[in-house]
Amino acid sequence: MKNNIWVIKLGGRLLLHNTWVESLMKVIKLLINKDKLIIIVHGGGPQADDVQKKMGIPIKKINGRRITDVDALFVVKMVYAGSVNKDLVAKALKHQILAVGISGVDAKLAQVTKRPKKLVVNQATGATEKVDFGYVGDVLTINKDMLEYLLRGKYVPVIACLGVDGKGQIFNINADSLATAIACQIGASNLIFITDVNGILKQKGSTKYFQRLTLKQAKKMIVGKKITDGMIPKIENVEVALKSGIENVHIVGALQTYSQWSDALIKQTYGTVIYGENYEG
Ligand code: ADP
Ligand code: MG
């Protein structure tokens, strides 16, 4: 089974665009026909924001990261494991992909522990604050037996980024971190983050992106503030993935056509490939 497993993480903003998702599904079907075993992990941040607004629940964020208080948790459970997950499964089924929608809660797929309070420089105020992110979990273990069971049955797990702790409390998880933990523990050959930018941009706001980057270069970009916001946890997870033996991690943006998607995923001709050359660690 090893060496054949591809973990594909889909960002929430990408999922708002029907045509992108449709053409991506066609390529996933192609990969399945080539005997790849696919695991999809997804976020749903913008969709949760939308529902919070509709329900009049204030959105609390620091540096673009959600503070998941009890009301926000109520929303992310229903949005991630509910509407976003089922819509994605339905789109996969339309392309004859045998998708099974679950979350990290099911069969304790992702056992987590509450993220400890963190010192954060608030980009809005410049002040350093100790932030409690609320019900946000860090992954401890993955139930890979359950995933392997599904993969053996030729099912495609579609996993919403929630997890559960030992006491039965549900937590929100960063979807990049969940995808990475799954890829590492199941021994995936490929880890792909599909996001809303074309790759790692040379500067924020620029359209030019790197095709290949070492982890060392990417980490320097974080220090130099050329990589910020949601791209930071991606790079942190790239490091975890490379350390665990995944050869490279591919960060790619949404593409319009089937042939672009297929070139992107199979030939890595779009997006940024981060690899471990010169990696010291
Ligand atoms: P996702 O839902 O895919 O996880 P995120 O918003 O968490 O998306 O992360 C992607 C975002 O990272 C981009 O939309 C962009 O605003 C931000 N970002 C910051 N620095 C960079 C960079 N150098 N290159 C690309 N994206 C960057
Ligand atoms: Mg993100």
C-alpha cells in the first residue's frame, strides 16, 4: 500500500469555486485509475465565517487565525463535517469517486490535545499577546488502521479538519496539520496542499512564484516576513513531512482546466515544490 498513497489537502477558499473543484475531481479520478490511493483533507474557514455572520456569532481572529470559542466550535463542527464535507463528497461521487466523508472525530481518526496558549505578535497592533486559541487541537495520533481499511476497500476518505481528545471533547484542527499528520503516519508518497495562490509567491501580492524551493530557503522567507499568515503553518508542516521521509511537498493553486490540473499533480509543472536539499535538522 505504501508509496502509492497521495494525501491531497484542499483549502476552504478553493472549494468556493465549483469549476475548479470539478476539474480537480476529474484528475483525482485519473490518479485512481492509475492505482493511486487518495486521501482528501479539507478546511472550510471562509464557509464557517459566512455561517458565523449569518448566525450573528462574532468572528474572533488574530493574524488571520480563528479563535475557536464555544460558539465558533459549534459552527465549525456543523460547517466542516456537515455542509463542506458532504458537498465535496457529492462532487466526488459525480465523478465516480467512491468518496466517504468523515472527520478526524470518527473512529478517533485524529486524537488531539488542546493547543497551549501561545505568545503571538498581533500584526494589527504590534503588541505581543499570550493568546488562547480556544478549542484548537494539536494532533497526537492518527488511526491509520481505519484509513487503510477504507483504502483497501477502494474508498476515498474525505476528511474534515476536526479532532477529538481522550475525554471526548471535539477540537478544530488546522487542515494543513491534519493532512501532514495523516501523510506521515500512513507513509504517504505524496503530500499536496492545494490553496488559493499559485504557489509560494516571491513577495506577498506578487504574481511570480517559486517553482522549487528548499525548506531552508522557505524558512528564511518566514524570518524575512516574505511568507506570512496561512503560508506559515504550511511551511511548518512541510518540515514535519520532509523529516518523516516524504520526498517533497507540493503547494499549488487552483487551476482552470483538467489538463492543467493533471500536469500540476502528475508532472509538478505548476506550483511550488519544496524539498529537503540543504535541510539541516
Ligand atoms: P488555505 O485555506 O489554503 O490553507 P491560507 O489562507 O491558510 O489558505 O494560506 C494561504 C495564504 O497564505 C495565501 O492566500 C496568502 O495570503 C498567504 N501568504 C502569505 N505569504 C505568502 C507567500 N509568500 N506566498 C503565497 N502565499 C502567501
Ligand atoms: Mg490555512
